Amino acid sequence: MDRAGPLGALISASWDIRAAVLVLLLMALDFAIWLPFFKVYEKQLIAQEMQQAEAERAASAATGA
């Protein structure tokens, strides 16, 4: 997490703590929105990795290595 956001908000808002709290809440919201997309992408990469491993196993079995 980037700590410059809340600190910058504090400084620019004349040290009003509500600015830092708002930035932290928005960062948490960003993370909550980003996470499902990351999980889908991760599943796609795992499936691709499994296909490649299976293809390598099949190729090595076919060559008798």
C-alpha cells in the first residue's frame, strides 16, 4: 500500500485527519474492486500453466524420455 496518499492528504488538508481517513477508505475500496479481477486472472494463468505442464508430460511420454 502506498503511504504517500494519506500523508499527502493530511498535509494538503491542513492536517485534518478526515482527509487521511477518506484516502484510506478509498484505497480499501480500490483493493476490493481490484481483487476479484486479479483472482480471475490468476485462475486463467494457473489453467494455462496446467495445460503447458500436461503438454510437456505428453511430449516426454511420447518420446520415451
